[in-house]
Amino acid sequence: MPAVLLAQDTTKLQRFNLHFQQTVITQTKPGFKAAYTGQNSLLPQSETATSLTTTLYGGTRLWKGAQAYFNTEMSGGAGFSKTLGVAGFPNGETFRVGSAEPKIYIARLFASQVFEWGNDYENVEDDLNQLAGKKSKRYISITAGKFGISDFFDNNSFSHDPRTQFMNWSLMSNGAWDYPANTRGYIIGAVAELGLPNWSLRYAFTMVPTQANGSVLDERIGKANTQTLEYEQRYKLNGNAGAFRLLAFYNKGKMGKYNDAVAANTLLPDVSSVTSYGNKKYGFGINAEQYLTPDFGIFAKASYNDGKTETWFFTEIDRSVSLGAVLKGTRWKRADDELGIAFAGNGISSEHRKYLAAGGYGFIIGDGRLNYSTEMLAELYYKLNAYQHKVWLTPDYQFIVNPAYNKDRGPVHVFALRAHVEF
């Protein structure tokens, strides 16, 4: 989400805006082979699951350089098998909330203050959590409140938003980035960003939940917090826009270590029973995108975390690589349509493997035993502009090999239809 800045001509500034989105994703999978099924396994029988999110976005200018945003959201439905059994889960709109009943909650409530200089301005369009106006290419912004950290970090023009792009968790973010979030994907914190014409540097400090995949935040902020740093470089190659981003993160809190869990109970290790303050997780990510023509672009991502402590926020991936391409429908006279294809490979640390092989469970995966191999997946979608850039329909197919890193299960075929409304 770009920073929103003041123009010198205040008559061109949008004072407030309202937007709406609704996304419905229905997915189905045929049955697949599985030598055994555990507590957190993807169920081997055929399943159909539907998710729903509805969001109302509001924004207003407060004073010079300041804006505030409020989003209320309703989500309901669930993923396959209660959103369990695949580290790169096939629906980025589902959460591990324990109930499929629709719930209304505050998704975002934050304010930003921007300080700018220089005379090099560019237009900013009216959009979700973005007021129309102009912004300088030289600025410092400070944002605080409740937000989704992916609003600011790990952006990618081709693979970032499961409501409009690829749906798989491994593709919407760098898979091994255990990014700070509560159960529904939002967190309280602050972000500072320095922006210059060709590069940006941003830093975030956030709270963390009291337990893995939790909703209650830990008030012992000195002992439980996350720090995220990202450098973004923008450039042009043969006149086509490109960018790469380098990300580093450091999380700490009352977490458990996989080796401690196995040492404490070799018969049935439980990482949630060996938690203590002082444990940490760190990692890195790289994220690149490049337009090759005005209507065709490619992307690639790679990420790593140390994998010694339990996954706390996102999903159970300790190493991940992905790449893909997106083509606009210009050649077949559907310039607003989009065809995308991507591949991802996910892995886990040796400590994580031993824990799962011993019968341990995380909050996403655990088959009771493990015949380890890399979890691999492919995704193909076609996004159709069904009505005036307000209604989009997207048929989607995913192929998943070794779900939850287990050669004894799968492969899995997933077919989906996404309906997205936005205005």
C-alpha cells in the first residue's frame, strides 16, 4: 500500500473515501491416496469448501500530511479439513479460526503521518485505504495502529493478494516469512518508511499473540514482539518496470522449541508444552518482479527461517521458493483479463522434521508420522473482468504434491471458482 501524501494544490486532494469488497471462493478436491491420516491431516475423501469475506473501507484526511483509515470486515466459511493438512494451503482467504460462522470484526484502524520534500510529485488514485491526490517521491511516513503487515511489506505486482491474484498461501507472501498477525491476519504495531524516487526502506515493530495462531495479544511487549526490515529497489529494464525487495525479520515471544518438545516427550511431543520467553525466530526473504512487455510479467521469491521454534503466525514453512508469470488478455482482445501460472516448493528444518516424524503437531500440519519430502505445488488461474472492473470471476486449478511434506499422502487436485466484487 503506497504512502498517501499531500499535494501543493490542496484543491486536488480527496478528503475522504469509502470502498467495498466481497470475495467468495468455492474449492473442491476429489479424494486422494493416503497411507494414514493424523489429527492435522488433509482428509483423503472428496471435499467442497467455501469462504466469504466482506470488507468496508473508510479513509479521511486529518491535517497536513495525516490520514486515518478504518476497515470493518466479516468473514465466514472455512477451508478443506478445517484449514489443516497443507503448509501451502490452497485458499488465502481462509483462517484457522475454529468456526465457520460469519463474524464481524475490526480489521484495520490506523493513522499515517507523512513528511515530504522536493518538487517531484506523482498522482495517487482513489483506492482501498488510499486517498486520491499527489505524493512526492521523497518522503518519510509513520503509521501506527491495527493493520495487515503485508499492506506495507513483501509487495509484488503479480503475486500478493488472494482476492485478485494467486490463491495459495505459498504465493501470496514469502512462504518462510512468519509474519506477525492474529488469527485473522491483522496486528497492532507501527511502521516507518523512507521513500526516494528509486528505492524505499521500511521498518515495522509489532505486538504478538500470547499463543501460536492466537487472537489475544501479549502485553509483555519487551519480551514478545517482532521486527521487520525491508529494502525495495525499483528500476526499468528496456523501458519495462521491475523491482526487487530484500526482507529480514526477527520474532520473539513465549514460543516452544521443537528439540525441547522431542526431548521432553519422545512418544508424543507437544511444542506448546515447552514454551518460554526468550525463544526467537529469524529469517530472510527476496522478492523480485519484472515486466517483460506492458502486458506480460514474471516474478520469483525465495525465503528462509531458522526453523528451530514453532511457527507462531503464518504457516509451517521454513524454506520456500516460488516463481510465476502473469499475462494480460490483450492478444485475445480481453485486455482486462489475466492469465497466471506459478510454482512453489516448500520445506522445513531438520528440527521441525524430527518433531513431526515423532508424532508432533503444529497448528496447521501433522499427520502423526512423516515420510519427508518437499511440498510442491502449481497454480493456474484465469481472471475474467465480468462487469466494468467491479465484478471479477476466476476459475483456478492447483496441483499439490507431498501435502504437509509427506510422500505417503497425495497428490491432491484442487479446483476453484472465485467471485470478487469491488467498488
